[in-house]
Amino acid sequence: MRLERAPGSPPVFINKTLPVGFIGTKIELRGFLRTQDVDGFAGLWIHLEGESSRVASENMEQRQLKGTTDWAQYSISVPVDPGAKQLAFGVELSGSGKAWADDLQLLVDGKPIWEAPSLQTKTILSSDHEFDRGSGIALKDLTPIQIENLVMLGKVWGFLKYHHPKIVAGQFHWDYELFRVLPAVLGATNRSASNTALNKWIAGLGPVDPCKMCATLEERDLLIRPDLDWLSDETLLGADLGRSLREIYRNRSASGKQFFVSRDSNPNLTRSTFDQELAYRDINLPDAGFQLLALYRFWNIVEYWYPDRDLIGEDWDAVMKQFIPRITLSESTHQFQLELLALIAKVHDTHSQTIDAFQVQPPSGACQLPVRVRFVENQAVVTEYSESNLGPASGLRVGDVLIDLDGIPMRDLVERWSPYYPASNDAARLRDIAIFMTRGECGKTFVGVGRGTETLRIAAERTRIPQADAPRSSTHDLPGETFRLLSDEVAYLKLSSVEGRQAESYVERATGTKGIIIDIRNYPNTRVDSSLASLLIDKEKAPGRSSLADLSNPGAFHEVTLGSSLKPRLPHYAGKVVILVDEATQSLAEGHATVFRAAPGAIVVGSTTAGADGDTAAIPLPGLPLARITGERAPEQRIGVIPDVDVKPTIGGIRAGRDEVLEEAIRQILGPDAPSSQIERMAKP
């Protein structure tokens, strides 16, 4: 097998996946590798995936197999995690150059994987098969009283899932219990009849024994408390159902264990994981029952296990009511997925995406104009060609403002598409819309363009884009080298290709300059928040704070210390630190910006970031491969990193080929009297 990567292109992978259907303690991947002119690294890799998150991972990055090397055998291994569902493994090439791999062997405890004993895990999820082929629920419409009753069912179903001792212990296939009670709720002619059906259903689960170790809610460091006032609303629940639910709540266990929820196995992460949730990838859609299950599952995970629930800014009960008919009555897989994406967007979290969401989000189509677009001065502007051989022939030029597509004004299209683009703020939403907005059917499309004082109508050709090359993110840093001296006085470092082991080298090379610009208008190639920041700070920085879900009190989150304090170390950089951010700065990138801001006199230049920091938690959903939400609380959530100096690109700057944000960073280092012509030259790619 041969891998080859050109400078600036994405990392190259050879990979294979297998279900974890074996028993063992260690998985090992062996293979022979050789390299030629590799300036990053090449190596083997293994990932063990749970139902909703990665549970173990290993690669050869730290060994730094690079340059030109002859054939040699290498080996990596990971321990077998009991929560693992799928094994992925292969060879990767990061950085330009060529690599070859041969004679790969996958071993379990030293023996070929096919000789490993078979895994036979028995839970209620593997023994209850009544609805494996479908829920049996078919709906053409819903009356207002049915919608009201389904809202209450969704709340009660979720409450029981995380509080009833028998369900918490995994004694019921809770998804299938939903399908068993649904006909009675749908058939109820009023709220009272529905509440009676729910109470009868709960009684059928068996008695709730008094708790031996009863849970109490610890008030210390409490960030969010459970939203359970509705349990006392007998107007809503009636006397009998309300009494049953309150009795279950009083007798919840303090064991800190949940069947459907657990804490991440990585002690450095505080997110919840949902490895027991089944994805039902083979279910035939449309299926009203499974579609409703997807809504209930996501809604209740947000209600009880989302650390930023108080920041959503929506009436979460009203959201369920709004989406019950939209999701349940969807008549095609695509419509269902689109409505589910709109539901996910109601969390207002840029992390709240789905795997391969770009295949669902509008506009649809296999082709796209050969240009990249960015919203500048609130207008869609062509910033570069995505394909150098086709871009100029399209008739579009860098700096063109897209006014309409096929006669539909751009503002109307953005308004139409926005509900299907989950985002914490408008900057992130417009960033993501810009990536796909020229997508559509292959062939000619008519584009209204503003070019200077002219308004033009151009017949441009949409070209096919291979799925593997579909754009998913944007970066706005300088092309080329990771570190460079823009002048004797100004150093520049971009994180999109940064290497942690080079942190000291970057600082040593910047020694003597007046300032260093750390460009985070991108996503970091690897974590350098600690290794680099420790060379920039001059006093100890306290560890960060995050959130931890209380498994005995679903819906409660406590503030906890995350990691250890950051201490200064040598070589210390004494110059000014300027950090560049914009809408491309998201998650890990936002965390880096916050840490680097602790350097003395550091300033942040640019515009508001994407507003979604912290590791993500994955949620398997029927009808979609995976949904994601932010899994750990961070101060940047929904707000983003707010720059000290607000600077955005202009349309004039785009047309002139200028990087006005970088220019301002240079000006912050050299001072306001530095000649503009000198600054513009330094900021050129």
C-alpha cells in the first residue's frame, strides 16, 4: 500500500473497520513501513469506538517516523475496553511526502484476530427483539390533544429512563417499552385518559422499593439544578400519576450508576457517554415510532445531560411540542433527517451537528461552483478558487459579491437554509452556510454578481465534487510554513499545522522579536495549549474549571477543576503576544486562544469565534449515524472568544488580496506609526 500527500492537503489515511465481536485484553497492530521525504510523520493507528464515543486510541505520532527511511517493522497496541463496539485501524500520513505499508497484522493477545474467542454480551437490549423490524406505529396526522399527550409521554419516558431503579439498572428495553405504551397514549381522547394510561404503564414495571442509599442534591459548586418542578403540577399530571413520579424521584439511588449513561473513561474528560443507546441503523424509514424515539432520546439527553442547558435560550418543552408532528409525520428518510437536524439546531450549539450533516443540509446536490465563499460585510463574497483549473473559467472573480442564485436573492436563501445549520452564533452559522451555498444540480446556474459598481449575471458551471473532498471547515491563516519571521521584529505561528514537540523551537526562533502572532483562525493540528503557553506566561495559571454531571441527580451539574495548573518554563518568550481569531476558531481552537491570553500583555485581534468549546458527546439516533453536542462546559459557549481589537476583512481588502486582520496584528506589535505599506508587505502570503 502506498500513501502520498502534497503540501497543504488533508492527512491521508488507509483504514478498515471491524465490529468488536471478540474477547481479549490487548489489540495489537503490526506492520512494515518505509517513508520518502515525509515532513510530518507516517505511522500505524488504532481506534476503538463505543456506541457514541471513542474509548481507546493509539498512533505513532510521538515516534516521528519521517524523512526517508527503509523498511522496518512497527507495532502499536491498545487495551480492549468493555464498552468498545467497533475497531478501526490503518496507516496514516501527516505532512507531505510518500509512505508505504506492507504485511499488516491485527492481533488479539498475540494471536490473529480470527482466533480470538467470540464475545457474547447479554443485556436486555440483546434479548428483547419484539420491535427489531419496526415499531408498528403508523400515523397520517396528529390531533392537538394527541400532540399534548405525546409531549407528556416524552417527558415521563425520559424521567423514568434516568430515575426508575429498574430502568437505571437495565432491566427494561426502554426504547421498546415506548412502543408498547404508545398505542394507549395515541388512543387517549383527553389528558386525563392519557395520564391514566401512563400511570398503569408505570405500575406494570413493578413496585419501587424504598432506597437504601437515597440520593440528595449537593449544593456545593452546583452549576445547574434539575428542572423537575413539573412533578408537582397535578393540574398537568393528575393526582395519581404525579404521586407515582414523585415516589420514584424520592427513592432514586445514590449509587451514581446509570444503564444508559456513563462518564467518559478518560479521567481528563468530564463529558457523559451514551454507549448503550442503539442506533437502529437497519430500521426501515419512515417509521413513526422510531422517528418519535429519535426526538425523545435527543430531547431528554439535552434535558438531563447537556452541561449548557441553561444557555439554550429556548423553551425546551415548547421545542418538543413543535417538533413532534414535524418529525413523527415525516414521510421520507430525507425529510425526517432534515427535521431532526432542525431540532438539533434548536440547542444553538455549533458542536450540535450530525455526522455527515453536509449530506442533509440544504442546498442539496452533487455539484458545486468551483469557488470558496465567505460572508464579509454581511455579504457572500468569493474569496478564492477551489479548483484552479476551473475557477477562472467559471466567470467568477475573487471579490465578487453573490447577490442571487438562479434569481433568488441571497438573503432569502440564507433565511431559508439557516434553521438547518446548528450554530452557537450567527458568525458560525454563516461560516457553515458559505461552505455549501453554491451546491446544487450539476450544470449551469445563473449567478447575480456585484463587481465594483457593476451588477452582472453570470452563467457558471457547477462541477462534481467527490464526497471525500467535500469541504467541512475553513481556515484563514497564511499558506505555507507553520512558523516564519515576517520581519526581524515580528514572528508568526499558525496552529493549523503546529507540532507540539516543536514548541520550544518556535519560541527560540522568535527570540529577539518584538512580538509573536499566534494565528488561530483555524483548528489546531495538535494540542499545544500547555506546551506553548507555558513558554509565554510569567506566572502560574490556575487550572480550568468544567462541569460534571451528577449521575444520581439527572439534570444536575457541578463545577469541577479540570487538569492541573500551568507553570512557566524556559525558554520564556518576552515579546508581545497577539492572538488571531475569527469564525473559523472553534472548540479546541477557542480553548487555545483563552489559554494563550494569559500571557502578560497578550491581546486578541479579529472577530467573534464560533462559541462552542469543550469535548463533544456523541448521541446515536435512529435515522442518523450520530448527533453531537458539547459535552463539557466552557466559558466560551454561545459567546465565543471576544477580541480585544475587533477587526474583520472587508470586500475591498479581499479584492486587493490583503489580510487586514493580520495587518492589524502586525500594527499592534510595531506601533501605530509603522508605515502601512510596510505592514501590507509583511502580511502578504
